[in-house]
Amino acid sequence: MTGRAIASLLALLWCSTCPAQTDAGGGAISPERLGERLSALTPASPAMYLELGEELGAMGSAPDDLALARRLFVLALTTAIDADNRAIAGGACLALSQMAESDRERRWLAAMAREIDDRIRSDRPETTPEGDDPELEASLAITRVRAGEGRIARRTIESPEFRRALRVHTTDAWISRLEDEARRWPCPECRNDRFVPDPERPGAQRLCATCAGNPGPASTRGELLEHLRIEAALMGVEADSWAAQLAMGRDEPLRDADPREVAPYFSIDPKLTCWRDNRWVACPEAEVVP
Amino acid sequence: MSAAPGNSDRASLTSMFLGQDAARGGPFALLGLRPGELTDAQILGARDQRMREIDAHRLAETPEADEVRLSLYAATAQLLNPAIRRQLSESWGAPGDRAPAPEARPGLSPGSPEQLLEHDAILALAMFGGWNQRSLRHIASIAHARGLSSQDVARTLRRIGRQRRPRRVVGQTPIQRRTGTSPASPVAGAPRPATPVSLLEPLPEQIDPAQRLIKMALLVAGVAVVTLVVLFAGVYAVVSADRQRAEADRAAMADDTDTPRSENPGAQRLRPVAPSQATPRTLPAPEFLGDPALVTHELESARRGLELAPYESTRRFARVVGLLAESWVTYRPDELEAANSGVEVYLASIGSHDVARLALDAVGAGAVGLDDPARAIDPEDVGAAIWSAGMLAELRRNPVLDATRRQQIDRLRRGVAPGGRRDADFASGAVLGAYVIGERMVSAGADLSAWRRWVEAVDALGRGDESLRTDMLSSMLDALLAGEEPREGRAEVVRELSLAMSWRRHEGARRWLVLALNRESASRAMLAGLIENLVRESAAQGLDATMTLDPNATMRERHALAQRMAETWRLGRDDRAASAVQDLAEIAGSAERDRARPGDAISSFGAAVRLAYANAGASLARQERFEDAARALESAAAYRTQRSNRQAADPLGGVDDGRWALAYQAASDSPDARLSALDRLGKRMNDRLGPADAETLTMVALRGAPRQVRDRAQSVAARFIASPAMVNALLEQADDLPASAPVVQLVELATGRPLDRSSNDGSWRLDARRDLLRALTEILAREGEGGAIDLMASEIESAYALTLGQSESEDAPRAEGQLPEAARLIALRYLREARSLGGAPPGLGLSPGEIERKRRSRLALADSSMQRFLAEQISVCESLALLASAERGGVAGEVGSILETHTRELRSATSVLDQITATELAIARLWLVREGAGP
């Protein structure tokens, strides 16, 4: 069983102890009911934030639901930390990690969950990618597009695994651009031979005017480095030089696995813990954990 | 053949080298002695003094100088014979000035065969110019004639050695020790040559002619006796010299070729021989021959013999080097330099590799086996090991040393200079050796006599450099004091070392004691004993009976006593340390202003480099390495960001791209034309190919036919392999690379990494692809704006290496990725120091365990070498925070505030580079607090 599976199982186990994950009947929560549930939230019960967040997260992928679920997990985390409830805090962190929008964010939150609650195990994959895995195929396909071998690359690019593998490391827009380039190549003039017959000198050849003897899309330094970054990431290649890391966009700040970092990271004010009059406000002192 | 100089010539030569008084006539005048009661030691001392005068003369290297030296040996030989001395004394001395009968040696009955042999041995050694085969054979033959065994010879020679060997006497100064005098015997071994020999000695015109005749007759008789002996020995030596030399050289050769070679054959030859095993060939050399003039002379003689009998000469060299290694601590610096340069000249004069190996083994003999922790430290080995360490270092820096000798030296140095610098001279090599051997002695529990030899070596190395001496002694004391339970015999060693420190003249010792008191790891019981000794012996001014330490004192009581001592001794801040702190404050202030200014990531990161150097300066100043600190601070102030200017518009572009590819395409029908096209490309001046040319060339190099064309293409491809387009072309082909050795080599050349092709499953192509991806990214990145970052990372690495105490010229590994490790070591050092001070005061909310836990958590998240460095760098910051709070009471608030600001800055940073700068700035702020100059 992989670490990730163990982590999920732990989260699930925790959730099975929740009094209710969804509203009665397990359907979507009505706006009125949601308002009631939100109004009932109090920092004295961090578990309530987590329960509601889980329910919203399980219901679907509507952006508003997900944003609210994320806020509830953050508040569950901060109020649980204040109450020194490590189980709730760890669970909230783990839930946040499963909603992460990037691999880095997911690893950061999962590491924090382990920091908070040492019963949560590592979610790192236990095996390294094998030679014939989709990530390697995706990396090779990108190189082929760059080399103008669009026809061969398309076999990989059109597979669902390709897009899935690439999405971890880049945007849909970039993937679409790559697909466009794959369709444009090989060179329509020389078919990647680099040379074409010279009409002015019978029997002689000249460089292909379309690809200038170099089939494949023309790239600026930045575009080429972005290709290489994604290829390297797919193959788990790490550059040693700082310049290369910088060029590959690996200069993101290192965040401490510190729960106090989470609320600022998601731009959520942790003091606004109560839902009153359809907005988040600071709770009256009586509700705050002493 | 030159004629022997006549008497008048000799007198004029003597006058030239030793002054007119010496040329007045007679052995006493020649040696600068007054006729009368003289001991052998005085005679030999006088001879040595004269030798030194000749050596100092501008014509010291001429045959004339050798002539005068010979006269001195002859005169010494005459005077060492009591009978001749008595007669000569009567001849040259004042009336009534009579030499007494020779004193008997303790333990020997006058006139016994042993005593006679001792005198004859001294005579022979003096006559034959020192310890050599001739004198040895002569002594052995006399002994044999008198029915004495070779053991008797060995005993006699050891007795002579003991009699002459300078012994350390309590109360002696180093110079007194060196010259063999003591406060109780103000008569030096040799009278000063400028002093008149004797006021009682008659002037030549005052001497009665008849008396002069009698004296002359007696003198002639005396000289005749000596001459006979010399002639006998000379004839004996001449007749047998060639035969024996040939035999000896053959034997030496046989030793070196027929028998299995040990790790260090020279060392075996130099091991002391037990009396029962002693033979004339392997006898321990008389120690009095370890005196500087004679050693230098012997080295030169050995060098002269190199051409004629190299093995014999090397044996002689090995013996002299053994003596030098044993006795160098008693030499003056100029004498040691002369002897060491004699060793270098000898080694430089060797023509044969085998002989050079043997000679070098002899030089390194003292160092052999010291890397074996099981080896016991013999007191006699200590000085020799340190000399070997110094001499090997000196030899190692010779730029024209061949590889075999370099490897041999490195092997020999293993035990005394692990990881030592390659540009170290004798002094620094010997200092490092002394540290290493001292540490071995601490761990091996060496006895007091070994430590005394170590202190003698430290005295010799620290002559004129009290700081160095104090550093060496205090380092060993730190090691000896570590641990609460005093080990047997350790207290005596601590006493010896602590009393050897300069408590009165140099404040380094006082500073050390104050620090040791504050260090929890220093044994209370041993510190208490050490302070008691200082008080009892009034060694350190200002310490009185109220300033002793209870063996059960708490750390608080120790801090209080340290504080009292610091006040008593007025241990204020050194000016240089204060200046370093001021520089740090200015650099930190300027870095803060730079960070606040808008600018790109690379410009802002320059502040991190300046701060890293400034922090290294603070650390070095704290260690009182002020010169290094000043250099680091200078680097900080002078640092300017260097931007890359190699950026080309087209990342893969080259000159006239495609033109060559087209020419090759046109020649594709004829192999000769293809070869010629490849040759034309190979001769191109510009080494950057564009993608069309690079991809064409790569295709030919991988799959071209016939083979001759492919081989040529591979060779041309290697020429252009630094072009990004070439690396890209290989990357495009990586999943289908032919499995041939030249292709693998081409990839290795492009990536700078070896490829493992041991598996047959083609997985090496995946590795090749990874390496090519990495290489192309790095080339393009370095050519771009970010190229400056690598230079900056290298500067930060240098600054961290300085903090760790490595010099910039050192051979410390500088591979990328070493920086996190350097930071880790610095953090561990601070944590160790903080622990020794009792850890952080309550209220800081930081403990070593907490720092380590956070470090692990950060490292788990770090996914680049920049982030790994940051994770370790933050640990440096936190460990320094702990140390500053533990060291200075009452700064926990300031430290806590710096850490809070740092945390805020880390959170708001937009890149890891910002975070690195913020952390370096926090380290600088903590240094200022630690030095009492905080915000």
C-alpha cells in the first residue's frame, strides 16, 4: 500500500468518526440549511468546521463549494491549533492537501499534517517512475514536437494519460499550444529532409525555406527552457546549478510546515471564524477558546 | 690534483675565516680555547662554534673553507686526546697553567677498556669528520683489537650520545636547553670567538726561544701521533673503501630489490635498533651528531656521494635525516632552515627514481603509521613525526614534483596531514602535524614524556609567534579537559601544558581560561586542578587564592569565576574584533537598504553574497583569526554582481547555420568529399554550431557510413560539443542512440557525467536523456540572465568555507551541492558551542531538538539544491540564535525579535533567493547581538 493510500485511509478513518458527513439523506445541502450550519460554527468546536468542509468537498467541484470548503478546513486547522486538538488540525491539513492545486502545495500541506499529527504517514510515492510510464512517454513526445516529429508525437499526445501526466506540471493552455505544434509538423515543405531541390540550379539543393533546415517550432530562450523544465519534471531530473533551477522556475519560496503559515498562504483571515449576516466576522469573546 | 696548502697558506686561510687570533698558531687558538682544564664538551662546543663561523662566511662553500674545517677537526682530535692535550697545554699555555688529569666518567673505572674505547671513539669521530662508515669501522676495529664486542661499541656510543644530548631541565630557557647550559652552569658550551682566548697567554715576542723549541718539539711529537693514527685509518679506509662501497651499494640494492617492499622501507631502516641487535652497520647514531652544523655538513657530504654510490649515500642521508627529525626542536630557525634546505637540495639532486623513493621514505619515516589509531605514541616519535609532517608539506608544494613522488608524499602524509593543504610550507605543515599528533596523543592517552616532547616541538614552531603557541596548547587543553571524569595521568599532562602557556606576556591564555570556564564540556575537576596550579605557582598575575574553583562547582559558579577573571585581567574587546563588528554592522545596514530598493532578483541577491562574507568575517574575528576576518570583510565590501554578457538572441543559434549542412549534403555521394566537408567544419574558428549544422553533424556521427566518415564526424562533433545546438541534437536522438563506445563518450563529453552502460536493457539511454536534459538546461541558463546566480552561489560557498576555517586555496570539494553540507557543519558547530554553555535560556522557545525537527521538516519539503541550502541555512540562523542567547545573558528578547522578523520575511518572500538573503541578514543581526552591538 502506498503512502498516499495510507494517508487517505487515515483521513477517511477520521471522517468516519464524524457525526455526519452530509445532510440527512446524503444529498446537496440547501442554501438555507448551509446558512444554518455556517451560523452554528464556533471556534470552541473545531470539528464542526472540518465536518462541514468535508461535506461540501464531497458534494462536487463547483468553485464556490471548493473555496468555502477550503476556508472551512483552514478555520478548522487554526481553531484546532488554538485548542491544541492535533487530530482535528492534522485532519484539516490532510483535507487541504487533497484539494491542492499543485504538487508542491500538496506536499507542503501533507508534510504539515505529519508535523501536526505523527500518526499520519508519508504520502511520498514509494517507487520511482519506470522507463515505460506515461510521464516518460510524455517527456519524449515533447522532445519530438520540438524536433518537428509531430506525427509520431501525436500518438502520445492524443492519449488521455498524456494530458493527465502533463497537468501536474503545466497549464492546459500550454498543452493546447503543444498539440497545435504537433499538428503543424513535420515540415510541410521538406517533410523534415531539411533540403529541397533548388529550382534555379537543376540537380542542386537548397535549405528548406520553411524550416531553414531545422524542423520544429522556433522557440525563444524562455520557451525552450519551459519545454525543458516540463520534460525534466516529467523525468524527475533535477538541475544542480542554481541558474538552471532559476531558469526552470524552481525558485519558489520554501514554506515552513507551520500551521500559522496556512491562513496567510490562502489569504484567509483566521480571526474571522463566525458566520453572521452572510459574512465572516470575528466571534464574540465568549465563543473563543480560552 | 691540487697541492696541499703550506703552513703559511693555512695560517692565512685561518685568519681569513676565523680572524687573526685563530691563526696565531696551535689548536687552542684555532678553536678559540684557553689552554688548561677543558672537558670534551667544551672542545666539541668550541669546534662547533668555529664551524658555524665558517658556515656564515661568504666563502663558506669554497674548498678553502673546507681546508679550514679540516684543520678544526684535526685540532679537535688533538685536544680530545688527554695526553696530547696535556702536552699541548704545556706547550701553548702559560707557565703553571697545567691541565688536570682527565676526569673519570661515572660508572666507568679510569683506564678501563670501555673508558679507553670512549675516548678513542670521540677521537675517531672527530678525526673522520663525524658519524660515517670510516669512523665506525675504525672504532669497531679498535674495539675488536681490545677484545670488546659490538655490544660494547653500541653501549659506548650511546653513552657518548647521552652525555652530549641536551636535556630539558626545570628552569631552563629554550635557548639554554638548546645550547646545553643551565642556570647553574653559566659557562656556555663554546666561548665566544670574539673574546680573547686568554689574557694569561704570552705574546709571541714574550716566549723564550728555548722554551719555544721544546714546545715545538712536543707539538711535533703530538701531531706526529695524530698523523700516524690518521694515516693508519686513511690507508685502511682507502684500501677497503672501493671494495666495501661496492659491496655496501650492492647490499643496499639487494635489500631494495630482492626483499618484499614494505609500505615504507626507509622507516624500517630508521627504527631504533635494540642493543643486542646492534651491528656496526645499524648502530644508532650518536645523538651529538644531531647538531645543526654537522647535520648540514653531513647532508652535503651525502649529496656529494650520490653520484658515486647512490644507495650508500641514501643510507647516510637517512641516518642524518633521522637525527635531524629527532633534534630539530633544539635548532635556531636559521639552522633549521639550512638543514631543511639541505634535505631539499639532496632530494633535488637524486637522479634515480628508486633512490628518490628511498630518500623520501626516510623523510616521511616519522609520519608512518600515525593514521593507525591502534599505534602507541612513543615519546621519541613525537618530534620526528612533526618534522616529517612539515618537511613533507614543504616538499609537496614543489610545483615540478613528478606524479609518483607526489603520490608517495600524499601516502606518507596520511597520518599527519589528513586533507592538508597542498601549498603548505614546512611551518604550516608541521603545525598541522602537531595538531594531528596531539589529538592522537589525547585519544591514545600518551604519557607525560610524550607531551613534553610535543611541547618542545610547539616551542620550536611558536618561536616568535605567541598566538600560535597559545592556540596549539589551548586546543590540546580543550581536548584534554573534555569529559567530566579525569583519566589517569591526564591531570599531570594538563598541568604541564597549562604551565607551558604564557600567562604573563600574552592574553590569549587568559582568554582561553575564561572561555574554558564557560564551557560546560570542560571537566570541573581538571579545571579546578589547573587553576589551583596557576595560583600555587603564581603563574598568572592577578589570580589569588580566592579565585580557585570548587571541583563540584555549578556552571553558574563557573560563569561567575570566569567573569571575575575577565575583570581582573581587563579582558576587553580586541580592537581588531571591534573593527570587524563595526564592518559587519555597516554591511548589514547597507544590505538592508539594498533589499528595500526595487530591483530584479539577481541584483537583490548580491546582498546575500555580501552578508555571507561579512558573517564569515564575524565568525573568524570571534576565533581571533583577524587577518582572515579582514579578508572576508573586504570581500564583502568589494563584492559587485557580475552579469552574464554571453546571451545570444537565438538560444541554439550559430554562425551561418545550415551552410555546412548543405555542403555536406552536396558531397553525400563520395566518402572522400564527405571527409573533406567534415575536415572543413573541423577547422572552423567559431566553436558554436547552429541547429541545422549540429543536427546534420550529429546524424553523421551516430549513423554515418562508411565507418571512416562516422569516426571523423564523431571527432568533429567532440570539437563543437559545447554548442547548445549539439547537446540539443543529441537529446533529440537520445531514445535511439547507437550503443557504441564513441557515442557514449560523446554523450559523456556533452554532459560531463559518466554513463553506466553495464545493463543491456537500454536503460542507459534513459540516463543519457536525463543527463542531456540537465546539461542543455544548465548551458542555456548560464548563458541567460540567471547565469550570474551560479557565480553568486560560488561566492556564498567560499564565504561558508571561510567560516568553516578552510582557505580559498584549499582543496576542499567545491562541487555544486556542497553548500548545504557546509551550512550543516556550521549549524552543528554553533549547536555544540551552545550546548557547552548550557543551552538556551528559558523564554527563547528554541532548543537543539526543536531546531533539528524543523530542519528535517524543511528538508523533506525542499526539492532543489537552493531550497536544501535554505533549509540548512535557517538551521545556522536558529543555532546562532541559541548560541548568542546562551552566551550572553539577557539578550533572549533581542534574539527572539530577530527570529520573529526573520519568520515574517520568510513568509513574505516571493522566491527562495529572497529567503536566502533574508536568512543571511538575520544571521548578521544575530552576530551583532552576540558581539554586544545589536540593534
